[in-house]
Amino acid sequence: MASPDPDNNTEKKIKSLEQELNDLRQGLTLVADYSQGLQRISRRKVAAEAMDQTIVKPLLNEEIEFEGIWRFHEEALVADPEARVPFATMYDEFAGYCRKTGRNVVDQDAFEFVFAHIENPAPVPDGGEWIGYRLRSVSD
């Protein structure tokens, strides 16, 4: 019986190792592509979170503030063209309403700015008083 050809065995071993190396390269390419995809997703997520913090969250906070002032207007005030309420009294009532309803109290400047832009009818600031609304009483 003839002994196995050492050159043939070496050649088979080299081909086998080349195939393994090729498989490893393909696997490495897949891992690299997957890693790049994760990095892109991560960057998008970071960008989206940054946008949420710098743009969306302040807009939502402003909307929540406006909604609180609007609710106060709807639930605690009565339109009355002859009524006059001092700025400080109106703001104190607003702050009390917010505490009672669990809303955040905005500062007085923000309240006055938003309140002045409410319509139907629009309150009129005049000499430290709001004209056009009175505080709702128990009988209202």
C-alpha cells in the first residue's frame, strides 16, 4: 500500500484553511455591517432625544401652561364687560386654582402674557387691572 502523499494533504489543509479564512471574513463583514447599522440607529436616537429636549419638550411645556391658563379662564372666570380685577388678585386666584387642580403654576409674567391673548371676549389690561372678567362665585 502506498503512503499518503504529504503534498496532497498539505494542499487540502491549505484549501480548508483558506475556506475557513474566507468564512471568517464574510462573518466579519456581517458583524461590521450590523455594528454600523446599530451606530446609525444610536446616532438617530441621540439626535431624536436631543430634539425632544430642545424643541418638543419646551413646546409641550408651553402647551401645558397655556392649557392651565385656559382651564382657569373657563372654570374660574365669568365674562363681564364691567368687571375689574387687579392683576395681583387675578394671578393669586390663578395660582390657587393651579394648586387645587394639581397644575404647575407659571410665573405672573407668563400668566399675564397668555391671559391677555385669550379671546371671546379678550380681557383688557388697564392700569393694573383686568377688565372684562370677574371671578366666578359659588352662585355662578
